Amino acid sequence: MMFELFVALRYLKAKRKQAAISVITIISILGVTAGVMALIVALAISRGFREDLQSKLLRGTSHINILPVDVKEGIANYPALVSKIKTVKGIRSATPAIYSAVLISAARPDGIMLKGMAIENSDFPTDSFFDVRQGDIRDLVSPADDPVRDRITLGTEMAKKLGTFVGDFVSILSDEGTLSPVGNVPVPRKFKVVAIFSSGLAEFDSAWGFTSLASAQRLFGTGDLVSLIECQVSDIYQVKQISREILAVLGEGYAAKDWQEQYRSIFQALQLERLVMIITIGLIVLVAALNIIIVLIMMVMEKNRDIAVLMSMGATQKTIRRIFVLQGVIIGVFGSVLGSIAGSLVCWLCDKYQLIRLETDVYSISHVPFRSSFWDVLLVSAAAVTISFLATLYPSKNAAQLDPVVALRYE
């Protein structure tokens, strides 16, 4: 064991007459432990909410939307465009879609956003659709011999408000209608409810409905036009690069909007919340660092004679400085290790046993998700040790500048 580490450990093991120093040392370790544990748990909650929200937003929605620059015209030649898009590396699927706001009614009317999907396509990503609680999403495509041509799937909240179940019929009213002496008169269409889905997000469960592409085109009277082409990619974090490659293949007249741009405000708010959380809870570690400064200052005052003896026996200022730096670093490392273990254990227990329950009607999720990351734990621990090290600089400098002659004059 190196000399400086040996002395530092001996100084941390205070004797009876130095009980105050020992108590403050324990408080300092507990302060670092509490700060590291709290920050790890907070980051796990932040990451958990972010990942949970991201996974729910990307289910049933696309990673990249390809839209015409002139939205009013729509996309007419979408089969050829889909073929071109599929040649881009990283594309899992590309399917046309159309959507518009409509009025839906069963017992009472309500407004929803109705989206027509090309679910009959072989590469339609049915596995990435929302959780289907009742029925089957594939039933949106009616068999050729079935007289019911138009079918719909609704969110759990919308189905609850309408009082409908799988097998019931609802009326859909769009702005497309027939001419009459009094002008354009909307004509309601009957849709059969074939499935009820749950996304975990109130925005989709209470305000969206899905149907087949053919049914939506008949309802909106768009003919062969679609609103956009939805693309699913292999790596959701490469959407910017893939979007540029898609636009290069398609040429002018089209624009791309990826999920990061579409939900930017939501994730920026989560990122800001994460930053505020780090700053707020990080103050606990700073308080622990102040305790370390107090411990070392008291230690220097208590060990004046020992420091003078060491210097008179040949110890350099660098050696003395290193002894007190090691004391603070030991406190920081010990507290960081305890805090990392405690924080990771709390996150594992809370996530596994879902200890913090939530009202699903309010928060859309049943419990608080904890997603602890090894890199978060490592970063928090490294930051705590660094702050502990910085807290040692002033006391160690004072100890190294002690004049042994003055300290031993009256001994």
C-alpha cells in the first residue's frame, strides 16, 4: 500500500477524542450516497417515461411520413413511389395512407380522426400496430362475398364513450356528400366495428379510428389519391439520413417528416424536465461536498502536529497534499459505490414489482416505469467522485502550506 493512502486511511479512522470528525465523515459518505442514489432513481424514471412514451407513439404511427409539397393535390402515383422508397437501405415497409377528421355516432355523435391504412398489403406492419384488445385488425379488409364493405377499429376510450362493441355498427359522416337543391349534403356511411385497440395514450384511444384504405377513399371521395406514404425503418435513430435518401430517390415535389420532428415538442419537454431534475438533485451531492471540505479542514487543524512531523521527516508538500486529496476521494468513491448499488436496487425493485401505481385514466399507464442505464449509473458516480475531488483542493493546499517550524514551536 502506498504511503499516502495508508496515512489517509488512518486519519479517516478517527480516535475517541476525534469523534466529531468521524461523525461528519459518516455524514459526508451518507450525503454522497443519498445524492447518487436519488439521481440514479430520477434518471431511471425520466428514461422510463421517455422510452414508454416513445414506444407507444411509434406503435400505430410511422417513423417517416412522405407527403406532397402541395397537400391539396394528394399523391396519385403512390404504387410507383412505394416501389422507389423500398429500394432505400434501412426501409422495412412503405404503405400508403389517407386520413381526415370525421363525425362518428352510435348513441351520440363525436368527432374523431379517421385513418385509412393499406392493411391488405403483404408488407403492412401489423405487428407494430397498437394492442388489439378485442377482434382482429386484419378484419378491416372485408372478404369479397361479404356485404359489409366498410369496417373500422376504435380506441378503447372512444368505444366506451360511444357504447359500442365488436360487431356493432357506427355511422361516419365526412365533408364529402352528394349534390342537392340546397347544396352539398353529407351522407352518413355505416361502418362495422371489427376491433378495439389500446395504445396507452389518451390522444389515440379517444380520438382516432382506423379503417382500410379502400373504405377511406370511398368515404372521402378521393378516388385513387392518398394523403401520404408511411415508412417503417430498421433503426429509428437514422430517420434523418434515410429521409434524405428517400427524397433523393423520389425527386422534387415531396417532403419528409420523421417521428423526431413530429413529436419534437414532447421530447424536448421531457429533456428539459430531465435537465432540471439533474440540477435539482445534484445539489445534494454539492451539499455532501461541503461536508467533505469541513471534514478536511477540521482534519488539517487537528493534525497540525502530525503534518509538521511528517514534513520534518522528509515528506514533501506534494505528499501532504496527496494525503488529504485521497481522504476526500475515498469518501466520494465509497459514497458513490453505496449510492449506485442502492439506486440500482431501488429501480429494479420498483420496476419489477410495479410498486408505484398510477391511475390509468389520468396517466395512461398503470405504473411508473424505471429504466436504469449502466451509463447513467457510471456518469453519476464519476460526477460524484469528481465533485468530491474538487472539494479536497482547498483543504489539501492549506495542509501542504503548513510551516513545520511554527507547528512544532511550542511542542
